[in-house]
Amino acid sequence: MAIRLSRIVSSKKVPKGYFAVYVGKNQKRFVIPVSFFNQPLFQDLLGMSEEEFGYSHPTGGLRIPCNEDLFVDITSRLN
């Protein structure tokens, strides 16, 4: 099951089974499936986030410290 880019790009509402993350210098918002948490590639991104930001996210959203192109490339490989 491939996730089309249009399903992970910004959305004001977060549907059930999805969550929002903020990526890159401009903190672009992506809405992605919760199932990504189980994927090793995504867990690597979460580890990077923990190293850079710790567990404090004052804006309320999970921030991922990589550029947007890399994020889209990684998430396009996940099921």
C-alpha cells in the first residue's frame, strides 16, 4: 500500500489514525499515518528529533530535524 504524497502533505484537520509532524527549517506540516511509528526508518527520524529537541516541543507539534525532500523520500518508502 503506497502512501501518495497528497495524503501526507499539510491538512488543517488530522484524521483518526494520523498525526502531524513539522519538518525542515520552515517547519512544513505533514499529516502521516500513525503506523509509521513502527517503521525502523521513521524511528531513526524520531531518534534524530530526540537528540536535537529532547522531549520538549513548545509548539505542541513533533518536529523532525531533516529537510523536506529527505522526509518525503523516506515516508514514500514506508507502508
